[in-house]
Amino acid sequence: MWFKNLRIYQLSDRFDRTPEALNEALAKFEFTPCGSVEAEKYGWTSPLGRDGSEFVHAANGYIMVCAKRQEKILPASIIKEVLDEKVSEISDREGRSVGRAEKQNLKEEIIFSLMPKAFVKSSYDFAYIDPENQLIVVNTSSAKRAEALISALREALGSLKAIPLTPLASPRDVLTGWLTGNEIPQDIVVGEECELSSLDEGRSIKFKHQDLWIEEVNRHIDSGLQVAKLAITWKDSIECIIDDEFCIKRVKYSSDITEQADDHNNDSAADQFDVEFSVMTMELTPFIDALNAAFGGLEEK
């Protein structure tokens, strides 16, 4: 289980729930499949999938959780086709046009009638809780999906004071500074990809597989653009993209890290998950600490 994207939340209060207590709380909100006319369901499931029965997986002080979302998929083209047929039938039979409000009612009836036959799509959102550092790390690049998981966790616990991790320094200012002569932290190396943009004008330009220390990049920054995304490598062990929301995307781990888990490939699925989880958090914890320091530390909780 290697997280590819990191949406990080800071806890205002120390997380003092034991894994056993958290498991009991999540069990009350266990995922159940969509009913015949339900469009979406969301709930907790085992991080180990079919290989586990618990709703949490704890290792070395960290606690992994997993939320499952199931959605009914009704293509808009099919709904439109059926709606157009209904509207034509009414117009031909009654010799009148169908108004907007009536069309909307017909559309809702069509969706309701088609829902039992809709395709079902499932997705999973993983997160781990770091009680020692008062963090929750969600494996997604989507702010909406991260907020959905945090909200579900808050509902299960009754209360949870968690906000997106916010550094003191503006990510845009820091990232732009790195490309314009400001000191870059010793363990961070700038990569060959960035996106420059202007918040007020909507302009943007992307550079990929490109040396970023070129006049063209400086020229665009001088024109008012700032760095919205930047590729970096930390300690030759983690590569990623940092964006202006302090979201860490497209995380790649060096072979030196992943090989620590590969040595256990003959273990059971549960044991392998445990090893990967332990190795991953062992690397991500100092990485997140280093980023916090590079962006000026954290705002007071």
C-alpha cells in the first residue's frame, strides 16, 4: 500500500482513540452496497480488503483506515435519449409542447426508473492517522474526496477537529522563490517539471522534461506568473509534485525504499500490507516534516 498522493490534515487536538476504539466506531458506519434506487453509498471497509475483517490496521503507532464509495452510473446520453422519446410521445399524443418544469419532472422519473439497471462503480480512499504528529494523511489528489473521508471520520467519532495542513509561507511564494534565486533546502532538488500561472489573469504555461533554469522560465515569472506546481526530489528517495494548495501529487518512492518491502513478498497478504505500511510511514513522516520546515513551519492550531 504505497500512497501516490498526499492530502494532509492537521489535528487541533491529540488523537487519543486506540485502534480498538476506532474500529468499534467505524463499524457502526460500515459500508453497505447501494439499494436498487440509491444513487450512492459511502462507508468504512477493511484496509486489507478481503484479507481483513477489521476496519483499522495499526502498525508502529500509525493507524490505516479505508472508505469505500459505490456509485450508480447512468450515462447522460441515455437519460437524454429516453427523455426525448417521452417528450415526443406527449407532444404527438396531446398536441402540445412540454414545458421546462414538466421536462424536469419527467427526467427525475426516468432516473428513478433506470436506477435499478444502472452500472455500479466502486472506489476506495485510504488514509492513515499519525497520532504522534497529530496528522491525517489521505491518499488522494482530490480535495473533495479528502474532505468526504474526513467528514465521514468526524461523523463516526462524533467530533474531529482537522483542517488542511497550512504552512506559514505561501506555497506559491516559496516555489517561485526556489526558481528565482532563493535558497533551496539542502535535501531538496528541483526537478524538470513545473506549471506557472497567474491567479488574477488566468494565464498559465507548463514545462515538462525541461531544465527549469532557463531564461524563458524567468521571463514568464517576470511577467507576473508564479509557480503553481513544481517537481522535486527529496533525499534521492521521494519524487513528487508540490502544488500551490500544499498537495503532494504523483509520489514515487526510490527502489531503495520499495525493496525493503519486496524482501517480504513471500509473506501473507496481511503481513505484506503491514510491511509496506510501516516502510511507507517511516519515510513519509520525515519527508512531511522537511516540507513543513521548507515552507516556514505551520500555522498555530
